Amino acid sequence: MLFRSAEVSIYPNPARGNIFISVPVDMGLADIVMVDLSGKIIRQWNGVAQQTLSLEPFSPGVYIMKIKLQNGLQEMIRKLVVY
């Protein structure tokens, strides 16, 4: 099965305060790792399907969101700008 990255939503982007992540039901749950540009893990969320995530503790900047489906077969990377 091909990874349908267009169907995994992270918005708004750029963001401040909160972001909303939505993974289609037929894709299952996802684990998300937020890293800074140096590769340091900033935060992790496990078992995400549809969830609002708080960005309040994060400094403005560019972050990488690594999204991996719990089935272990599919992974995507998205850039997130926090302002």
C-alpha cells in the first residue's frame, strides 16, 4: 500500500498555540516525533488519530514532524513553522 501523505493533515502551518493532526481512520494510529533542526527530539506523541497538540512550550522556529503509522510500514516527514 502506498503512503497517502496528502491525507494526513497538520494544520495550521505556520502555527502558534495549537496544531491539529488528523490521520484517516483506514490508516490507523500514528506516532509523532517533533525534532528541531539539529535533530534533537523535542516532543513525542503516541497513538494519534485526531488530536489537537499544544505548541505553547515551544520557541518560535522550524521543526520537523516525523509521523509514523503504528503498523510500522509507512512514515512521512513534514516541516512545521512555529511563530
